Amino acid sequence: MSNSIHSFASSEGKRPVAAISNRPLLELRNLSTNYISARGRRVVRAVDDVTLTINAGETLGIVGESGSGKSTLALTILRVLPPAAHIVGGQMMFEGEDLVQKSDAEMRRVRGKRIAMILQDPMASLNPLFTVGDQVAEPIRVHEGASRATAWRRAIGLLKAVRIASPETRVRQHPHEMSGGMRQRIVGAIAMSCEPRLLIADEPTTSLDLTIQAQYLNLLRELQREHGLALIFITHNLGIVAKMCDQLAVMYAGRVVESGPVSRIFNAPAHPYTEALLNSIPRMGDNRERLTAIEGQPPNLASLPPGCAFAPRCPVAFDRCRAEAPPAMDLGAGRTARCWLAVPAAAEAGLQDGAV
Amino acid sequence: MSTTTETSLLAAQLPSRFSFVRSRDFPLIPLLILGIIAFVAVFADLLAPHDPQVGSLAARFHPPFWLAGGSTDYLLGTDQLGRDVLSRLIFGARVSMVVGFTAVIFAGVVGTTLGIISGYLGGWVDQVIMRVVDAWLALPALSFAIFLAAIVGPSEMNIVIILGLVFWTRYARIVRGEVLSLKEREFVRLAIVAGCSKWTIMRRHILPNVVNSAIVLASLMLGVVIIAEASLSFLGVGVPPPKPAWGVMLSDGKQGLMVGYWWLTVFPGCCIMLMVLSSNLLGDWLRVKLDPQLRQL
């Protein structure tokens, strides 16, 4: 009896938010964002019918080629889209509120406070004219109306939290006095400054060398664990996904073609595109002469084929794929895939799981 | 043989010498000239040997002291009303400085603000502001200024406003261009995703980054504005006559020029030229000094 109570308490202690509310932190439902040209003639479906969930404390990786809609998805969540892009449908339930319905003023209170973002090029993310302290303190002052002195004290604490040595002196320095890795950690400190619930990192390590990259990823993971925040990690590097993420969503031509727990997808991809992506990773001890590439070109998002967008490049495509786009099929165990072949694959996987 | 190599060496050295002068050399002389003019303007009351607005008709058309008939009492001679030219030049410096600087600052504030708003907000706001700028630039500056002066009447204050209204468009154009590139910069995006409002971003992130360009432009505009002020005064729609503005002195002295009273026009002309030249040289130096930094950052 006492044992069961104890185990219940400990399980609640691990993931308090998830246990109390019992609902995902962010739930995207049939979200679509289109780029619409000035006269409405050309419509580019950058994000097309995306359904994803992310729980508190979890890391969701979003992978895909350039132009697959990953970044547009991130900008959609924060509602900071360029003027030509419009959210044309769907819902974004964040802590029980639909972000799509919020006014601009309400969204400003979400940005940087409850959802923070790290941009593609953190090296250029700092304003060259201001001290580091001013920039780390800025969201605190904007969102909490803190005085300059209070915000600065907290900025020093944040610099310490992102492992910057002697933060008291660094806080008074300008970005050009810092190394690339430090600047990036400062961008991380800015993102963490208002204790967000969700952090979106859009390819934050592409401009860094590998050693610094590894350090930075470790730092992000530690921050995530300490603050229990959810992380959306946008990348095209599957190695980083394997290291960082719990959940994975693979995007192709604006659609999520496959989603689910990372380990399951890596072990048995349900979509031919995912499989092709995994096969294209070079491995140690690999004696192939050439790396495996995916034949063909990514499709033009303004004129998608009527069926599955991947069909023209797919090695196992058949007639139905070219005629009819597959819906997102629930494969069980939190997995979905948009492929006509995925249903038998899931059944097979289920059988194999049972056998093994 | 040796001479040709020497000349080619010299030719090779020349451009680098020029760039050295242009990029590194501190504009000591222009700064000195502007400093002296500013000093004279501030302490005009103490420095001027005579009242600039009151003369004695008995002492009309005295030549400068080194010419026959000149006296050391009137170092640079007297005008048609017997007023001391030197004293009038000294008080004229005050008018030029005050009108020049305030008009440049006024134009700068208006133009920079509208340029930032236009560039950052874009859309119809940008369209409206930039079409106004286009229309404004199509008007000939001086005729436009005369037109405005005719409406509001001549006074120092009005001159400042008129010159500000005539010249703000240049700031707006340049600043807007800078803002267009700035707003695509990553740190502006970061401010957006950090939840800053448009006005906060314009004030805290855009403005400090365009101030350099605005200052460079201001230093170059100072000369233009001083010439414009002198032209308006010369044409009789500038600083009202009893006040000793350099342009007014030129205007008053122009009849005397034909009968040999050259000092009435040459001295104020030299003052205008020195001040404009200095501010242009200073502006050139600032441009070279500040611009590459701006691009590097």
C-alpha cells in the first residue's frame, strides 16, 4: 500500500505539469500556413495540415530538407510570419489557449515569455551596439517591467547559468568582445531569461564547429532538465536528433510525413522518405564508395502533384500514390505516417514486436 | 631608366598617400575653423569692438586698416551705414551657427523618424511617406524655401523651420535604406521573437544603428543649410535686415562691389566659404571614419 503511494508520488514528481494537467503543452491541429502572392495567384503551401503534439519537458525534433517548411512552422507557432504568409487553417493549443485566435498584443506577451526561440544564426543575433547585459535583460524588462538594475542582476545570474566565466565583467562587454561559442550561449541566456515553457531552436548549431556544437547541445539539454521546459529542435542533422530528441517529426513539402518516438522511427521507419534520409547518413566503417542520395529534386511547393508529394522520388510508389495523397495514418504507439504502405508496415511491426 | 622607375614608384605611392590623407588624417584645420567660428559666435558680445547694428554715417565706407584711408579702429572697414564690418561678421557667425545647427538637427530629427517608420513598418505607410518624399524632392529646394518664407514671413525661427522642412527628405531617404537592410538582420528578428513591440524595436534596435549615418549626413548637410540660409538672407526673405547675417551683408554690399568697396562682400563671402568647406571636410572624414565600422558590425 505504502509502496504504491510512494511510486505514485515519485512519478508525479518527475513530470509535474504533465501529471497535473494531463494534456500536451502544445498541440498543433491541422495547421496550415500558405505564402500567398500579392494578387493571390500563386499559393505556396509551406505548412500543410500539420498535426503534432509536444509534452512539457519533452524534446521534439523536426527534420527535413531545406524548403520543407520547418522554419515556417516555427515562425507560425510564434506568429512572426513574413507579410506574405498567412495561417489558413488549424489550431495551436498552447497551455489550453489557441494561439491562432490570439490578438497581436496577446501574442507579444507569449513571445519571449512563454515561448522563446533561438534563431538560425546566433552569431548575428546580438545587437552590436549594446552590452550583453542590456540584451539579456531586455526580455525581462519588456515582459516583467523590471527595473534596469533588477534585470541586470538577473542577467548576471543567467550568464552564470549558461556557463560564462566571470559574468560580472562579461555583462558589461559588447558582443564583438566575445567568442562565437560565448555569443551563442548568450543567445541561449536571452531565450531562458523569462523562464519559458517552450523553447524553439531553429538550426542553432549550423554556424558552429563540431566541438562547440557538442558543448552547446549539452548546455541546452541541461537547461531543459533544470527548467523542465519543452524543446522543439529544428535541424537537418539526424545525428543531433538521435542525441537530443525524444520525439521526431519528418517534414516533406510542408507536410509531416512521419512522426513518433525517435528510437522507433530510427529502428523501423514507416515512410520511404524517412528510410531514405536514414540511409543517407554516412557511418563509421562504411565502405561504400559513394553516399546514398535521394534521387530527384524536392517538389515545387507552388505546384504539388495531386497525390503523395514524395511519389515522384519514391522507389516503392504505385498508382494510388500518384492519384491520391495519403492521410496521416495512426500506426499506434504515438506514431503516424502519411504513406499508403504504412498500414501493413505497422501491422507487421506490431506482429514483430509481439514475436520479439 | 632610373628616373622612369622613380616616377613609376611615385605614381604607385600616390594613391596610398591620398587614401592615407583621406582616411586617417584627422581634419584638424576644419575642426579648428569651426571651433573658432563657434567660439566667436558664443563670445560675440565680448569680442566685437563695435555695435554691429549701429554705425555713424560720418564713418561710412572706411576701407580695411591696411589700405590708405583705413584706420585700426575699423579693422575690416565699415559699410554704407558706417557699421563695423568685423563686428557684423562676428555677430553673423552667431546667426549662421544657430540657424545652421538647429535647422540641421530639426531636419535630422524629422527625417530620421519618418525614415525609420517608413522603412520598418513598410506597406502603405512606407508608400505614403516615400511618395511625399519623391514629390518633395521634385520641388527646387531654394524656390520652395522662398515660397515658404513668403508665407510665414522672415524671422530666425521661421528660417530654421523652413530649412528643416526643405531638407528632411534627404535624411528620410538614406535612413529608410539603412532600415530596410537592418530589419532583416538577425538581432531584429531576435527582438521580435523575444516579444518586443514594433515601437520598442524601432527605438531600441533600429535607431541606435542609424544614428551614425544620420550624423554623417548632418555634417555634410550643415554646409548646404548654411548656404541656403545665406541665399535666403541675400534674397531678402531670410534673417530680417538689422540683424547681421552673412547673407544679408552680401546682399547689402553688392552695389558697393561695382565702385570698389570690395570688403563689404569679400569678407562675409570668405566666412561662408570657410565654414561650408570645413563642415564638408569634417563630413567627409566622418563618413570614411564611421561607415566602414558600420559595415563591419
